[in-house]
Amino acid sequence: MTDKDFLWNSLIEEYDNKYFAKSDWHLGYSIILNELPDLENKIVLDFGCGTGKFSRVLSKLNAKVYSYDKSINAINIANMKTNNKNILFSNEFNFKEKFDYIFVNYVFCCMHSNDLAFNLNNLYNYLKFDGKIIILDPHPDSLGKKYISFYRQKPERVISNALIKTNLNGMIEFYDYWHSKEDYETILINSGFKIDKIIEPLAKGDNWLDEKQYPPNIIYIVSKTKE
């Protein structure tokens, strides 16, 4: 096991046990759910599912859920926490099905742009022609902002694929990658997608920090341009 694998395995366990992501749910996942039609009998993929929290939400909407994560540790935890025949967890990215919806939550921020493009090309082949991919990531403008759920340190030079020191609500610090909006949009278009909608949610009410002025997350809803 590499040092990076050890770090991610540690993060997975800590995330599952401790992390309560208020902004992730209120300004991320719940926004996505409001964009969805009835998922009954739909076939969906949770790509980079972690320990399966969002997969279990999708299953409650009567979707048939396939959930992939490259971490065996994450899949083992997901299987221990899940008793639902409508979810299939796997650390092998090999499916016979094509999907109505593919969800990619806080995954592409962990990838260099070359890996991001590679994975989008793979996902394109697994998406039905009338399907949608929904991508949720930290907003490119979130660097240095004070949010309830996370903090992404702004480096001296903000350039594509810059490593960003990230802290999730007091958890272990780790590094992810910075991609501009132009980076995301260029890679999506070059991978054969059209961008149907971009959502940059802001918080309302009390008990928030910079979420009221600067969106912590960005959501892309995209579809295929050809079969």
C-alpha cells in the first residue's frame, strides 16, 4: 500500500465516522435531488461512492444503484453499512449496463485534469443517450473562504492542477487539485458532452459563514451530444 492509499483509507474511515458536512448536504446533495425527476426503476451510477452515503439516499428513491469506488476499504465499509438489494457496491469499474444518471460527487477535485478527462471519456460510454451526468465539486472560487464544512487554502499561484491543501471540518489535512470553470467546461466539451446547467448555490439564513456570499460548491448537469 502506498502512502497515498494509506492516507485515503484513513480519510475514508474518519469521514464516515466523524464528518458532518452541512454545506455539502444543504448546498450540494439536496440541490441535486431537487433537480431529479422520479427515479423509480432508473439505473444510476454513483461514481466514487466512498462509503455509500449518497448511494443509500438514491436507493430510497427506488432507483437501481450501482456504486463504484477504487478503494476496497470504502467498499467494505459501504457493504457493512448497507442492507439493500437495490445497491451493488464494487471496486471494479466494469458494468454491463448503461445508466440513466451518473453522479460524480467530490471526485474530480481529487484528480489531475488528465485523469479527469480519462474518466469522463469512460463515463461517456456508460451513459444512455438521453441520460445525464451530474458533477458536484468544490467551487473554483472557494479558495481561502471560510466555510462551515471545509477550508481550501489558497496557494501563492492559482493555476490549473495546483495542489490545494484541504481540511474537512477538523479532519486530516490532504491535498486535492484546483480546476477553473474554464478547465471543467473545456474538458467536458472535449469529452463529447454538452453543458445543460451550471448551479452555484448560495446559503440563506443564519448560522453560515462565507457560504452566504461565495458558493462553496459548483454543480454541472451534462448530457451526451451523440450516441
